[in-house]
Amino acid sequence: MARRERTRPVPADAPWIVWTVVLPLLAAPVAFVLGRRGLAPFAAASSLGVAASVAALAWQVAAQGVQRHRLGGWGAPLGIELHADGLSVLMLVMTAVTGVVVSLHAHGTFGLGGHETREPSGRARFWPLWLFLWGGLNAVFLSADLFNLFVSLELVTLSAVALVALAATRVAVAAALQYLLAAMLGSLLYLLGVALVYATEGTLSLDELARGAPHASVAPPALALLTIGLALKTALFPLHFWLPPAHANAPTPVSALLSGLVVKASFYVLWRLWFQAFPGVAPFEASMLLAVLGTGAIVWGSVQALQATRLKSLVAYSTVAQLGYLFLVFPLVGGPGGLAAWQACAVFAVSHAFAKAAFFMAAGNIRLAAGHDRIADLDGIGARLPRSFFAVGLASVALMGLPPSGTFVAKWMMMRAALESGQAWLMVVMLLGGLFSAGYCFRVLARAFTPPTDTPLQPVPGSLDAAALALAVIALATGLFVAPALDLLAIGAPDVAGLGQDGPR
Amino acid sequence: MTAILWAFDVVLAVTLVALAAGVLATASLFRSIVLFIVFGLTMSIAWARLDAVDLGLVEAAVGAGLTGALLLNTLGHMRSQAEFTPEPSHGPGGRLALALAAGTAGLAIGAAVWAWPDAFAGLGDRVDTHLAESGAQNPVTAVLLNFRAYDTLLEIGVLVVAVVAVWALSPMRGRVLDADPPGLVLAGFVHLLVPVVVLVAGYLLWMGTDAPGGAFQAGAVLAAAGVLLLITGRVAPPQLQAIVERGAVVLGLVAFLAVGVAVMAGGHAFLELPDAWATTLILLLESLLTISIAIVLVILFAGGRTDAAHPPEDAAP
Amino acid sequence: MPVVDLLALVLMLTGAAFFFAGTVGLLRFPDVYCRLHALTKVDNLGLGFVLAGLALRSGLLTVALKLLLIWLLVLLASTTACHLSARAARHLGVEPWRRA
Amino acid sequence: MTLTLWYALTGVALLVVGVYGLVSRVHVLRQIMAVNIVGAGVFLVLVAGAHRRPSGAIDPVPHAMVLTGIVVAVSATAVALAFARRLRADADERTDGAAREDEARAG
């Protein structure tokens, strides 16, 4: 039968590409059924298991090149394929590293009871949702099918929304509701784009779309709908209205996961569609529009962060601003130095994830200790909470884009690409953005040098400080690992502007 | 005959758009929800007109029935203050701009739709070619449980996440449901209906491999019976305290994953159903999915735990 | 046109006429209790005629039995719904209409 | 005009109505219904496009996609409604609490 012919011989080694999705999706319902019984060892084991499967897949991709799996044995276009190239693996590693460290923080936070959540059984609620979120993120990063990406993104969105509502305060639930409605609208616009693509192309496979010549009269509106839907989910200015309340009012570890990872998932899909599934469909003006909106995000987000009165709001607005950088790269990818710009964007996404998650955790620790996070009332916090404050400092360095952070390397690569392609205004925007982030980071750092007050502080459990510090150190050190990351990215890299000659396909 | 059909299509489309506008424009929220339910039922006629009987069944049971019941139930909770509060909105200028923007976007999308080729097979021919191997005669079931089973797997994951999300909210004080005693007529009706509904669900499940129907339709119908039992007070809202209850919620998802992984041991791809086993496995999966879907939908209807420390205050005397 | 089809057509048109009457009643009757009469009695009868017509047209006993089952279920459901609506109306204190 | 085109355009019209309603209406129940209307419009476009096979049969893939979409939409709607109820219950609880405090102060 036809199917048997198309089924490849069984590979000698295990299909880790499947396990990276299946393990978290299997662990999540088990964690839900377990409730509080034996949750801690199970959660630790499953986190490490997922991380190990990601490591194994990364090793496989590095050694053997792009990995594919034909789910159900059918293969595209009838079936769905999983597809792991260097970019997917980098995103998976970003998720696993951030996820494991934030899990440690969450385990401490939700074990406290009363502080972050109203109830002591927070862990029993956090774990199933986080494992579902993790599985959804991995599914997004590995999917090679337009509609499957829709379902995977829904899994991500719904678990992210539920995690925000774990804070159980009125503002948090209201923010979660707003987030959910915005995300639902984004998904539906995306789905309409999928409908338009399928109605003329007859396939949902990203690879097949990349090979085919899109129907000229339909592809641009379809791509526009896909882009608007995903931009809404990524909180691109001016569609960012839902992000600051949701990220600022979620429990701290959730804020870290949302700002670091969740917004990257929809951006990743956008990135794949523009440069792999529909290369050359969007006119240059469209990519320019995205860059202009990215500029708007940097300016608007930074100004809001400079005015924020609460520490967690400041960090949330900083996310709006930093997401703008990701969109500055769109007009650069087609030009000379396009491959470098493409790579820089991925490196930026990863280092921002580490830095932002670390910043959020440190901010949460300060809030936990002080009982509030009003920036104006945090006088002398540096001397009184040295470990949390040190984490804030390290994360700030990475956010501002100073060496040796990966953000520094990424921005430097982006600026060079901007110069090479004669779009120097983008370089100005990036420099300006750096100044802005220095501005709002120093608003926090300056509190170290004010005379300490003698308001009592709650003790912060050691694991919370350890988690924030560990991730901040990782964020700072990413610059040292840019070379292997670039090697990884070359595996299966798209042929951007005919420059992606390196990388075995 | 075609003229009559065209008249029918025109009336149906106009009705749909008018109902949608009515849902959003009517002042009373109660009326608006009733119009929304009517909208869902009208949609299921449109599905039938487009030869999408599977969707018609789901839309009527889930889109109109369950969503409508959910909305009404929520309105019952909000009734105290929300019903007639005027809705502040954009000024007339803002609304005009908004309408213009939405209309322009609609025209652009409409133009794209206009350019569709008239004859287009999509993936239909490929589905037909492999239908015999899929283990299901109903092509929609074949796509859902074999060709694109991975989508369905993740979709079941979404359903479970929804339950966990609702359950993770802290317990709510006060009533979950109207505690009006059901009365003899309703009680007798439920008594008669529930067995019939279970029978219909079984029929839909069994037929689903060959004809329109399947796990979602059967699960939705079964859930309707559950909701009836819930609102007539025959069963208490599930609190998900017992492991059995939580196990039933995740049963479909775990079974799906287990089947997908188990076939890999035989050298197949994830979720590859061997031809000889395909029909059996599909039926097995669909049966377990039906149970999970029904329970999930009932829990979503109940919408969260109640605080045991605060029994419903407005229980009927 | 064969006699059976003609008969089916007549049955369905009769059913449609009942539905029309029921709808007029729904729109024109003075209060909720009267309207319920129009909706349940007349529409149930109308549905019966339509389904009888459909059963005739299909010419299959199994289909006819299924249609009969559907009709019985609708009768049951609309009776219960009518009762509940009327009860709720009375609960809310809606007075039955009297000729002024 | 074909059946496909007619229903696909109806779907687009529903989408426009729904998006307008979502952005211009403030009550959360209305917004949730508006999102569902947008969904109905999108689903209609998908299924209408599946009705173009020369053989006259339907393309089952969009049908399966819409079935999945409906289930996903119901899940999200149920969660949104649970949140809405929770907000209401919290507001009521606060009002109750305030009333109780008032009583205590008066008594």
C-alpha cells in the first residue's frame, strides 16, 4: 500500500522529537490527577525528563542535521509533520533552561501560600498548567503545519491565561480575561488566514507552501491576516494593551514564563511564516511597517516603564519595549547581511528570555520581602536585600545590552546589518532603545544608593534568590555561547535573500 | 428548484447576519443571549446546507446548546447588577471610524474570497485514496482520528486545560446553580429523557466511523444529559476532589497518548494506526474520548468549585 | 408527480400552514400564557405534519421510525419547556390576560 | 455566484459584525458572544471553501479543522465565562463585606 512505501525505515535512535512534546503532555494530566500527593518528586522528575529529551534532540540535530517525523505515518500534506531545525532547537533550549529555573522559583513561591496566591495548594494548580504550557510551547516550536500551529498556540494561550488567574486577585482575573479575549481574536484572525491559504494552495504544510508558488491574488491578504493575528498574540504595539496588566499581576514565576517565553511562541510562528513558508510574499513596505511599529513599541514601552510606579509594571512595560527589537529586523532580513540579522533576532529572543525571566523573579523576590513593589518606597533595598538586588543588577546589564550578554552581541549584529543595508535609522532606534532601557533599569538600581528605611522585611526563601541569580548569570553569559548558537542556527536555516548558503538541508 | 434553493440561501444568510447584529445591538443581555442561541441553531442549518452534517450536530449541541446554557447560567450570576447597566462605548465618531475600518478589512477579505478558483479539490482526493486504510468510512472521522490525529490530540489537551483552568480558580462562595426545585414535570421529563440521550450518544458514537457522528457529537449529547441532571439537582456539581473524577477528565487524553506511544514500540510513527487495527483503535479511542468530553463539558458548565464552608445561601426553602 | 410525493407535499404544506399560524399567534397574542399555546400546540402539530410528509417521501420504515421518535421527543421537550415557562412567568407574578 | 462564494461572503460579513461588536461593546458577556460570532464567520469561510470539489463530494479536511475549532472555541468561552463569574462573585463578596462592616459600625 502507498502508506507503507512512504514510511521511512525506523531510525536506529529514538525519536526524541516526539518525546519533547509527548512527555510534558503526559506529565501534565498525571500531575493534575496526583493533586498534592507526591507532586514534588514527580514534578522534578518530569521537568528533568523534558529537559533531557530536549538535550537529546539538540544533540541529534547537531549531529545529524534537520529531524523530521511523519505523525501517523502519513507525511505532508495529508498528515502532519514535526520538524526540528537549528532555530526550533534553540527555542526548545531557551524554553527548557528558562522553564527549569523558573520551576524552581515557582516551587518555592507556590509553596509559601498566602503571599503570592490566596491558597496553600498553589503548587497543585501550577504544575499541571505549566506542564501543559511547556508541551504547547514545544509543540509550536516543532510543528510544520499551519493548522496544527493554531491548535498548539491555543494550548499555549489557554494554559498561560489560566496561570495568570492563579494569582486569584481581582486585578489578575480581570487581566487574564482581557488577555484571553485578545488572544482568542488573534487566533481567529490567524485561522482565517489559514483558511485563505488552504482555499487556494490546498496544503497546510509549511514545507510544501515554501516550495509552491503562492496564488498571487490571495497570499498577501492571507499573510496580512496571519500577521495581524500573531502580532496581537505577541503584543506588538499598538496591539499590546493586554500584556502589561496580565504580566504585571500574574504570580511572579508566571510573569517570568509569560514575558520570557509565551510571547516568543507567536513571534516564532510569524518569523517562520514570513521567511520560510511565504518568502517574498510580503512587500518591503509591509516589513517596514512592522519595523515602524517595533519602533513605536520601543518608545511607548520605555516611556511607560520610565513612569511606572510599581516594579513589576516596569518590567512588564519593558517587555513591550524589548519585543519591538524583534520587529526591527524584518526590513533587514531581505537586504545585504540579511542572514546575520535573521540570526541576531533569534539570539536576541533567547537572551531576552533569560534576562527578562531573571528580572521578573528578582523583582518578585523584592516584592515578597518588602510586601509591596512601589519603586518609590524601596529605599536602600540594595543593602537590605543584596542577593535579590544583585540579580536585578545582572539582569539589567543583560537587558540594557551591555557585554558580555547575548543581547549585546545580537544588537551589534543587527546594527551592522542595518548599516550594511543602508537603513541607518534602525541603528539610531536601537541605540535610543538601549538608552531608554538604561534609563528605566537605573530607576531601580538607584534605589540601592538611597538611605535604607527600617520597615520590616519578610525573609525570602533561598531557592527563590538562587533561581533569580542563576538565570541572571545565564543571561549575562549568553554572549559567550553565541558562536555555538550560530552554528546551530545554520542547520536548516532559510535561504534569506539568497544568502543562507551555509547549512546542510 | 434552484430558484427556491437560492431564495433559501439568501434568507439564511440575511438571517444569520441580522441575528449576529441583533446579538450585539440588543439592549437587554438576556435577549441578546437568546438571540445568540438562535444564531447557533441557524448556523447548524447553514452547516447542513454546506453538507457538513458532522458540524451541524456539534454546532447544535455545543455551539448553541452548551454555550447558550453557559451564557444563561453566567447571566444568572450577574443578574443582580449587570443586566441593564448602560454600556459606555466609543463616541459616534469613534464608532464610525471603527465601522469603516472593519468594513474595509471585510471588503479586502471578500475580494480575496472572490478570487478563489471555482473548482478545487483541496486534500479531498488524497483523503479518498487512503480512506480504506484509515479504519473509518466517514472521511471527517478519518481525518480527525487518523490522518490528522495529532491535531485532535492537542485539542483534547485544550479541553483538559480548560477544566484545569476553571478548577484552579479558588472556590467560589454562593450558588453555582439555580436551586429552584425542579417540580414534577421537569423531573419526569429528565427521568424519561436521560436514558434516551444515553442511547442516542451511543448511536452517534457507533455510527461515527461510517456516517456523521463520533466522539465529539456523542460526548456533547451525553454532556447535555449531565447538564440536565445538574440543573435539576439530581447530581451535585463535580468538585474534582476525588482521584476518580480527575482521572475521568484526563482519560481520553492519556489513552490517546498511550495509543500513540504504544504503536511506536512496533516500529511505527507516533499515532500511526496499523491498518489491521485501525478500526478497533479508532472505536476504542472514540469511546474513551466520549466519556472524557462529556465529563469535561459538564464541569465547564458547572464552572468551578464551590466553597464547602459556605453552602449555597439562596437554596430553596 | 407520483401520488405519494403529492401526498407528502400536501402534508408538508399543511405543516407549514400550522407553523405560520403558530408564529402569527406568537406575535399577536396578548400575554405569555396565550403565546405558549400558540407555540406548543400549533407548532407540534405542524411538525407532525412535516415529519409525516418527510417519512412518506423517504419511503423507508427505519427513517419513518426515527422521525417518529424525533417527534415524540420534541413533544416531550416542548411540553416541559412550556410548563417551565408558564411556571416561571407565574413565579414572576405575570397576571394572565383578561379581556378588558 | 456559487454556493461557496455566497456562504464564504456571509462568513466574512459575520466576521465584520463580530469584530465591530467586540471592539465597541464593553460588557464582557457581549464581548464573549462577539468573539464567538467572529469564530462562526471564520468557520463558515473554511467550510464554504470545502464545497468546491469537481466530484461534488466535500473536502473533509476543513470540516475536521472546524470541528476542532468549535471545540477550542467552547473551551476558551467556558474559561472566559468562569473568569467573568469569578469577577462578579468577588464584587458581590466585597459589597457584602462592606455592608456587614456598615452594619457593625451602626450596631
